[in-house]
Amino acid sequence: MRRGIVGLVFAAALAAHAQPTQGTVLERDSEPTGEFSIRLDTCEVLVYRFDAATQVDRENYPIAVRFLKPGERVEVASELAAGSAIALARTVHVLVPLVEHASRLRRHSAFPDPTEALTPIDPLFARGDLAFSGIVARVNSLRLVLHTRQGDRTILLRDDTRYLDNGSLVTASALQPNMRVFVRAGRNLYDEMEGYQVVWGSILEPK
């Protein structure tokens, strides 16, 4: 009976990945094989594997996954192989280039900012040009130490840093050690890393 239930769950996961999924690029590895992640309109995050056979195109030109830019909107077709917890991306199509996407969003903004010409006006990408994901190693009211694949990163927390749990705004006290989070950050005038937004919840790998 248990084997039958597992089979049904796996079949449902395969069916879910039979349809292309659209979202916004959060981050990607720069190697020929690795992982990349996208944020859905529901604020859920999907993580995909990619390899040399993954096909990526922007404006009908083939590119490598490492040339995807955070903030670009993409459509991903994937498959979930037996024994794997993360779906393999077969094709990735860039729907709207980053600069064009920013331009379209800015035209709908009541207060356009000419200094943000390359930055989409989106809650996750409102400020900062860096994105990190990892496990919270330590956190207090002043700083966050994030354990990433590239090592630990210390990120200063501001009074106006935003914290989102499943898309809902929460207080800083909701951020706890051992949580997996995505951080939008940038460097201040003293070349220190500051966190502008910390996002967690519904990080799927995938169901």
C-alpha cells in the first residue's frame, strides 16, 4: 500500500513538471552544470538542476545558463527523474530581457527613478544588485551570517530591511538560525554588505 501511495505522489510530481513554469530568475551557478532558482508569482521558489543538454535562449539566440540575469522572467520546461529531489531543466526561454522588463515596469511607476535603469521595479529587486541564498548560521538585530556554497557571508541588517515569509511581511524576530533564505543585498559607502530584503518560505525542490 505504501509503495502505491509513493508511486501516486511521484506520478503527480511528474505531471506538474509536464507543463512549462514561468518565474523570475533569482540566482544561478556559473558552471556548465549546477542549479538555478526562480521565484513564481505566488512568491514560491523553485530550484532546478541543469546540465550540458539544457537548452537556453534569449531573443531566439542560444545562451548558457550562466548568462541568465537575476530579474529576468523565464519559462522553464523540466522533468523529474526517478531518485532525484530536484527537477532537471530541459529548456529555459527568456520571456522579457531584463532592461526591457525594467522599462515596462517603470512606465507604470508613479515615481520613476532614472538611477535604476537596469533594475526591475519589483519588491524583491527594488534595491541592491546582489542575491544570495543559504542557511542562516547566526542572526541578531545588527547582522546576519549566511552559510552559502561559496562560504559564510556577513550581511548587515538595516532598520528598513524587509522580511517576507511566504510573501507576507513579517518582523525581524521571525528570522531564525537554520532557516533557508534568499537575501537581496548591496554594498554601502563603506563597502559593507547590507541586506535590503530577506525572503523565505515555500522553497520547493520541487514537490
